[in-house]
Amino acid sequence: MPPASPSATVQQWLDDFGRALARADFAGAASMFGDESYWRDLVSFTWNIKTAEGREQIRDMLAATVPNAQPSAWMLLGEGSEAGGVTEGWFTFETGTSRGKGLLRLIGGKAWTLLTTIQELKGFEEKKREMRPKGVEHGVHPGRKSWLEEKQDRAKTLGYTEQPYALVLGGGQAGIILGARLKKLGVPAVIVEKNPRAGDSWRNRYKSLCLHDPVWYDHLPYLPFPEDWPVFSPKDKIGDWLEMYTKVMELDYWTSSECKSAKWDDAKQEWEVLVERKADTPSGAPETLTLRPKHLVFATGMSGVPSLPKYPGMEDFKGQQAHSSGFRTGVEWKGRKVVVVGSNNSAHDICADLWENGADVTMVQRSTTHVARSDTLMDLALGGLYSEAAVKNGIDTDKADLIFASLPYKALPALQVPVYQQMKERDAEFYKKLERAGFLLDFGEDDSGLFMKYLRRGSGYYIDVGASELVADGRVKLKTGAIERVEADGLLMADGTKLPADLIVWATGYGSMNGWIAKLVDQATADKVGKCWGLGSGTKKDPGPWEGELRNMWKPTQQKNLWMQGGNLHQNRHYSLLVALQLKARMEGLPTPVYALAPVHHKA
Amino acid sequence: MPPASPSATVQQWLDDFGRALARADFAGAASMFGDESYWRDLVSFTWNIKTAEGREQIRDMLAATVPNAQPSAWMLLGEGSEAGGVTEGWFTFETGTSRGKGLLRLIGGKAWTLLTTIQELKGFEEKKREMRPKGVEHGVHPGRKSWLEEKQDRAKTLGYTEQPYALVLGGGQAGIILGARLKKLGVPAVIVEKNPRAGDSWRNRYKSLCLHDPVWYDHLPYLPFPEDWPVFSPKDKIGDWLEMYTKVMELDYWTSSECKSAKWDDAKQEWEVLVERKADTPSGAPETLTLRPKHLVFATGMSGVPSLPKYPGMEDFKGQQAHSSGFRTGVEWKGRKVVVVGSNNSAHDICADLWENGADVTMVQRSTTHVARSDTLMDLALGGLYSEAAVKNGIDTDKADLIFASLPYKALPALQVPVYQQMKERDAEFYKKLERAGFLLDFGEDDSGLFMKYLRRGSGYYIDVGASELVADGRVKLKTGAIERVEADGLLMADGTKLPADLIVWATGYGSMNGWIAKLVDQATADKVGKCWGLGSGTKKDPGPWEGELRNMWKPTQQKNLWMQGGNLHQNRHYSLLVALQLKARMEGLPTPVYALAPVHHKA
């Protein structure tokens, strides 16, 4: 008998798996997985984001979820493929309430990775393509309202005579993208943004900022960037795009508005949220409103609140001090002394901006930093999924996102190490120069590089777009080590070195996302929800135990009806659909039994 | 020998054709066309828009253009196909200065239709996909300007210290779409728009207006509508889209600005144009400027200036009178008598709006009208190229536009007649009801229907979205015949009938596009350019002789460096690329010998 084709192999596995589940033979189904194996489910079975690792966890997760989910119709999608001993195939499936898509990888006939992900709720599909609205109701309809009148009516009623089902705090990229998803699903949502215009959270950053991720990684859902969009978007251009997007998607987006406080009303099973609207209100005057949404989504930025370290003497400094989030441009610092504390992305960008404007700049590096050259990173780490070449290979944004999602976090470091090994070799000369200048390099504790650092701690790296050259050749001075204290005219280092400064920029990062919960709800709720982001890898700033998924992101939390939406543009695009479907299912009263709600191991 | 495949047949024809042209055997090349045959060239050979009809004209056009164009590299694109005796194939080719695409149809081995169309200029390609800009210049660059600073600089310099190469008059859909094309090609252009916001030319129309063409036909270049965009866009929604598009495309778009006069300076070979800017000027105050562009593009709307008929007594009418372009909503006319003069799209929409708002409405039909039910029209006339089904069949917007362009105007009526015959049959009951109500129907003089009417005269039809039902059952009263005069309290018809009115809406269409040339340049130039639009079909409002292409649209005119851009969204999308490439080629000093500049047979 000739060996079965990859397609036949995948379909056979799916058939067997489906049959085992149908007869509730969960041990049998789990035995179809290999010794090292993962089943990552995005909402469709678990109403959670959850990776089961190994046969035992897989069996438990199947046993707990399959009776509710009632999966069926496991169908190969397109053709299977085989490479390097791994047989791979896309598939579709259904549950009782949803349609899903997945990716299966088999080694030696057993599953290595299985991804199952929700795509849409049956009966509540997005109204697109052949389902799109007609726009005009043909025929004659006395008293009919035009699109504009309906829009104007909604602006007067939503949040006033009609409560939003969800309230999204923060109208940056996270809030806007989630808002678009909710709008398409018909979930009434208000997005509250403190700035006067959508996109201002980008516009307000330092002048030279460009996205460090390339355009293929950054597309927003529903409306991809045009084909001539720059690889790295300048911040004002992405700001304008977000503003346009907000309007075109017809979001119920409140500008110049701020949430002052929020409290869960357990009796009514809803939130009570105090919101100040300073402009563009229906009345024309500033208003303070109490909103009563069922769900509260924090889209306040994964960077949370700016984090300023405490050093003795900070209050006595005679020059200016700014957190990096408040730094705009180096123009007025020509010929003056500036110390930038920090050695991650913002610190490097700000040093370069200051140097380009003629300032005398010193970077203070307090701990090792991972540096990856942008071109190399694009090429080695992202190019396979997010690049012009990937698009030509038929890997569109959706496909890339699902492939990305199919790699379990547990297995990811081992897959990343060789990529960064190659980077080290390719850019050996570059790293040698940096080290010669005294720069303290790392590639992550386990040499797994940038993306793992991002997932574990959201910091600790610089994607080099030019500033490393300045550091390497001393045009930007470098001082490594600990800071002793701030003096009236500069920084005193622990080794006794004095760094005179007219300006100190604290590029020292941001506090926990969770800080916003403490600020707007209360500390008890923040503690109950616990630390956000990170995997529990047991590496620096990501203490164990291992959790297997990002903490609290895009999934139910220990506080009922409180959600966290955030991340980079890629994550917001991909995970926003999951958040929106979880909210939509609840709004429509579908059963949403959450499997393995994550326990809290760390407060913040 | 087995019969050759369609692909082989097409490639063989292309090879033979290419060889004949290479040895300047134009008679031989022409002999490869059938007795009834057409070669339509869009710019690539002729630097004009020109259809050669029959072997003799084809031979002449080849002989005149091939020595300059130096075509080569005729390559089948994808697979050929065969249906109903017609073998068809897409192909690419090059000329000395450009790359082109075409569509060939063969009957019995001879060409029936050949389309050749320019796609891009060699060395001046749009910077997209792998050629897209990086967005940030990596490395360090003292004094570098951010994207925002460069944009702000351009707003201060273009039209002030730097002259635009092209000035586009009118910032409706035509000006915006052409502006986007020019921007992508790096042609400095200013677009002058009288309204305060892009999109206002749609917003300012009557409240109930929706596009009568479906979304698949309406996409703008570079940024297609999202997949949930309504089939028929409400006017305010399309207005917002145009405004967003203008910003995202970074057009140099002057709002609240008006061209007061323009004059060709033959010595300097440039235009001298007086422009008033009332808002958003660099100085902040209203400004009057003299611009000196090389090219002047009228994108003032194919409808030109509102056309009011002259009837005795109009000035003595005691009620209100409005041209349809000035009508907003029927809200304030509840219970009052309104006469709408006209029976085309606007007249019907306005009658329905008035009736829905409780007015007592009478439509005055002065001549026969073609009515096509929207659903039927979508289905029979557009569905094959512009529909969800077409998209699923792999016919994307570009492909649809080229297929559309490949059908020569001369051959089109014969292809349209059966479509409208089918429409008559399918909607027989509907037409019977309308006729019973006294409505005067036609299907065009030769029964070729709506699209031919649009091409020949741009008027004479209604796409029914509901108003015909009101006319048929008398809820909107109908009066056919000639108007004798306007009296103080209504209209007096030639048959003696008196139509009392509190409001008369003159839905009487628009003057020639050419009227804008007379208004802004002078009558002599308007006469020199001559009538715009229409084919010379010898039917009503489209006098002969036969011209074979729309007069003066998107191609060189008898006035040097004066261009007309307009039409529906489909035409603007498709032909704007041709206008932009014609301008770009001239800007770059490429040879652009125009073949057969159309003579003028009619002044307006």
C-alpha cells in the first residue's frame, strides 16, 4: 500500500479524533497525541484561552469541555503538507454554538500540536460579503431615517437612555480594534478616550517615533493598510489612520472623556462607572455620567502607568526631569547635557533624537539589554509569516496569525533559540562593536531572544534602527551600573562617577497593567485579578509557576465581567476577535462555561 | 494533430502579431483581425483613448503608433479560455516606455476585440509592495524631519514657493480619486474644493440619497471598502469615506477654496489660475493666490452646472422653487403641494422623499424615461462583473474594469439589447403597472437600455429603488406632457391642466461639463474643447458623427494641457490611472505623441 498523502493522513486523524470525542472516549482521543504534545484552545472548547500540555492535561480538558462543546464536522481545509517529518493540515470544525478553524501537526502519526480556535457564533455571524447590509431599504417607508439620522440618534442615546453592553476604557489601538470587532457583532459598546482625537496616544509620543514592527504585522482587522504603506509607520501617520478607522468603523467613541471610577454591582450584575466627558457631548457642555455596562474592558495600554524609580535627591534636581512617555523632541536641548536612564526601545530612540538635535547625551544602562537589528529581526524572526514574501506565498494576515497562535508557549523558546543563534552569527561584528563600547548585551536568560522577552516581561530589548551605532562609537556616551542618587546638577553613580545633566529622561518603563484596576476600581479588585501579562516562565520579571498563557489577557479573569485588551497591533488584531465573541456570546445568553479559570499567583 | 489549447491559440496569435509589428508589417498584422474587429487602446500605443474599428483603421493606427511605441514581450497571462466560439486570453506586453496589459478575443482564429492598456511607466512605478517606502530611515541623521514635519512643510510650500504640476478643479470623487493616483506617482498636485470638508458634495444632496450603483462597482483605488460595506452606500457614509480617503492618501487638498479664473499662458506653456482660499490657509487668513500649474484638470462633476429650464412666469411664482441639486428634505412640506418636474433618478428619489414626509406630490414627466429595477439591473447587467458572485469567481475589481473596458462602444448596444429584453420579460408586470398609470417608458432608442443612455447622454433613466411603486399606484400623482407656463400658484400644462404648487422642484438635470470651461477660462476655449461626454451615436442628445470614445474624457483635448476627469465611481477609478500616467509621462519628459486627437463636432 502506498503511504497515505498528507491530506489523507490529516483527515484520517481528524475522523478518528472526532469519533473518539463523539463516543466520549477521552482517554482514547488523548492517546492520539504524542509524548510531547499540546492542545491550544482559543475559546471554542474552553470559553477561555488555554493550552493543555501533554496527554494527561489534554484528556482532562477534553473530558471537561467536550460534553458542553459538542464538537463535530472535522474537515480538512485545503491540502495537507509534509516537511521535516511533520505532517500539517488546516481544518474546520463546529461546536454546538460556534464554527471554528484549527491547525494540526502530526509527528509519526500522533499529534504534536493541535490548535482549535473560534471563528464565529452560529446565528450571530458578522454581516459581510453576501450577508452585508443593503444600505438602503428599497420601497417606500414613511418616516424612515437616513444613515446620518440614525448615527446622530445613537450618539444621543447610547450611554444616556440606552446603556452600552460593554464599556471600553481607553481608545488607543487596543480599544479601537476591539471596538471595531464589537461593532461588527452588534454589541453596543462605548469607548472612552481621554485625548481629544483618536490616534493621539501615538501622536503625543516623541517626534521621531516609528513603529518598530513592520506593516505586515500591524494591519488592523477589516481594513488592511494600502499596498504602499511604509514598512515602519511614522507615529503621526498611524495616529491619523486610527482616527480615520474609528470614524469609518462608526465606533461609539467618546473623545476628551475619562473614567473616574468603576465599581462592580454584584446585586445588579453590572458595573457602575463614573465618566467625565469634557467635549463633544450631546448637550454641548461638559458632562459627568454614570454608566451601567455589563462588562468593563481595560484597554488602557499594556504599558500601564509610567513607572518612575525612586532615587534619593530626585526632588532636589535643578534641571528638568521627564518620564520617557512625556518626552517630545530633542530640539531645545542642542548643546546641553542630557542623561537618559534606561536602555530599551524608548531610551535608544530618545538618545538618537537628542543626538541628532545636537545634545550631549549619556545613556545609563543599569542591566543587560537584548538588541536585535531591525532588518535582521524582520528577516529571521518575522519574515516567514509577516513580509511581502509571505504574502506572495499565500500567507495572508489571518493565516499568519493562526500559524503564530498554533505554536504553544511552552514549545516556543526552543524554537526561538536557533533564530537568535543565527542572528548572533549574522550580526557578530555589530555585537562585537557594542560590547567593545561597554554595552551589556543579553539574548534572554535562555537565549530565546526578543519575542520571548516581550511575552514574559514586555521589556528588556531594543530593536535597532540606528541608535546602537551611536552607542558603539561613543557619539552617545554610555555609562553602565547602578545609580546612587540624583544630585542638584546630575546623577551620581554607585561607582562614584558623576554624570552632569540639564535634563534627565527616565526611560524606565511602565507599571503593571493591573495598576489601572487599582486606580479606577480598587486595590482589592486589582489584587483579586492579579498580575497581567507574562507566562510564569520563572525568568526575570516573570515569576513562576508556569501558567502556559499570558496572564489575564483577552480571557475571563477572577473579577466577573472584567476584561483586559491590549498588546501590540498583531495581538490586538488577533485576540480582539476572541474577546468580542466572548462578550457577544454572553450578551446573547449562550452557554459559556469557562474551563480552568486561571488562579492568581502574583498580585501585580 | 489535436486542436490547440485556448492558451496556445492565444499565445500563437500574440507571437505572430508581435513578429508582424517587429518587421513593420502593419497590413499583415491588421489581416490577423476579423471582418468585424476592434482594437481599443488605452494610452499605451496612442497616448490617447482610441478604438480603431475594422482592419483598415487598425492598420492605420498600427502604422502611426508602433514606430514610437516599440511594443514587445507579448505574453499570455494565466490561461486562455474558450466559450461559445470565442477564444479569450489575458496578456502583458511592453512598449519602449511602459508596461501594459491586454485582453484578446479571437473568433475563428482572427481577432474580434483587442484591448491594450497602459499599466505603468518604466522607471516610474508606484512604490508599493516590495517597493514600498521604509517609513523610517534607519541610522542617525542630524536634522531629519519627521513625517509630520514634512507634511506640514508641504502644506506651506505647495502652491506658494513651489508650483503644483497639476491643478485639479473640484474635490468631489473625481478630484479625490485622480489626486490619489497622482500622489502615488509623485506628481505634485493641488485639489481645489469649494466646500469646507471633503465629501460635502455628497453630504449636501437630499437626505434620502444612496448610491444607485452597488458597492462592487464603487471601490476607490488602493483602498477597497471593507467586506461589510452596504451594497448601496448612504450619501453621508460615502461622504465620510471620501473625507477619510483624502486624509489617508495625504492629498494636497484645499478646502473652502474656489477657482475664480484660469488662463492658458502660451508663452510660458502653463496656466495662470486665480484661486480663493477662504479657510485652512498657511497664514490662517483668507488668501487669493495665483497658481501656475502646467496642467489644469476639470473634475467639476460630469453633471456640470445645474440646468434650469426657462418657462414664462417663473419669476412670478409665489411659492418656493428649487433645482434638485438644492433640495434637501421633504420634512417641511408635509400636507403641502409639491410639483417635481422631471422623471429621472433625482426626480423619483425626491418624489419618494416628499411622499414619505407626507407631502402631496405630483411628478411632471415631459418625455419618456427608461426605468430599470435596481435588483434586476444588479442581476442582469452588472452581476457578471460586479457582485459577490463575481468576486468568488476570481473577478476582482481590476479584472472587472478591464473586461468592461475591452468591449468596444460600437459593439456594446448589440450586447446590451438582449439584457434589457430579458429585463422587460422578467419585470413585465412591473412595467405594465407603470404604463397603466400613464408613465411613458422607453428602453433607449435602440432598446439598448440604461448603460448606453448613460454613455450617450448621461441622463434619461431611473434605477428604481421604490418610487415607481408610488407612481404606479397614484400615491405620487403623475402628469405627462409639456409645460405651458408657471403661474403664481402652480404650473399650467400645455393641455390646460393646472397643477397647484407650494413648491416646484426642477429636477431638470445639468448643463454640459464644458460649461465650467466657459465659466472659468472663456467661451472661446470652451468652444475649442467642444462637447464633453457622449459617443456620437446619433441618438437623442448625442448627435453624430460617430466618435467611438467618450468625447474629451480622460484624454488630451484640443486645448493644450486641459483635461476632463469625471464619471461614476467605476469610471473615475479606472480612467484616473490613465490620466495620471499621461500627466506623469509629460512631467518626466517622456515622448507622448498623441494619435488622432479627436476633432470637435459640437460646441457643447
